Amino acid sequence: FPSQIVTENFAKVIHGLNANQLTDQVIHRSKRMILDTLGVGLLGTSTKVCNKVAQYSKIYSSDLSSTIWGHLDFRLPPLYAAFVNGVAVHSMDFDDTWHPATHPSGTVLPAVIALSEAFPQKKKISGLDLLLAFNVGIEVQGRLLHFSREARNIPKRY
């Protein structure tokens, strides 16, 4: 079962990552990616699609809540906050892109931020931990993209 071995090794690598492994270059690039994604996301909060998704998501409530970017008084459960903020990022379609087509930061950052906000005050994560989580998300996405046969065929289809 080769796929089990690949998956198991993949999980071990991801699980074994820690903040000490982030080089200065990775930290610098990650911060730039995060800043760019936040900027595009804040711009995207004014789009029609983002406003529709945000309005629809208001029906959900939870004891845990995370911020909807650009709306200090609007909070949602982490799952929906990540979704609304991810829509905001991608609605402008200026978010970063890999080839074959995928948008790494726009999918990872909203989830990481929403989850980090949902932690109880006594268990808040550090900025370095947030950078690690962001990079783990990017790494997972990149490896899945690398493993995907369908992704490699995208240029042939278009």
C-alpha cells in the first residue's frame, strides 16, 4: 500500500515541524505573504459576493467566535469566519498564486487567524506559532498540489 506509506510519512513530517525550523528567510517571506493577503482581504470585504456570504453566515452562532475582517463588531464561529474572510481574499483575485493554479495564502491565512482567535485567552498562541501554522498550511497545500495528478493536467485542459 504505497499510498499509506506516503500519507504516513507526510503526516510525520508535518507533525514534526516546529517554530525553531523557521529560517529568517521563511519568516520574512511569510510576513510579506500575510501582509499581502490581509490587504487583498480587506479590499475584498467591500465586494458583493463577500457581503452576501457574510449576511448568510449571520444565522450561525457559537460561544467561540472570530473576527470578520473589516467589521470590528461582526464575529462568527471560526469555520464561518474563515470562510467569509477567505471569500473576501479571493473575491478580488489578486491573492498569491502557484502554478498549477492554487491560491495558497488565501486559503490558509483566514483559517489560521480564525482558529487562533478562538483559543481561550489563557491559551493564546504566539506570533511565531501563528507563522508556523501558516507555513504548515502552505506546506500541506504545496505537497498535496505536488501529489495531485489532476493539478498537473490543468495546463492541458485550458
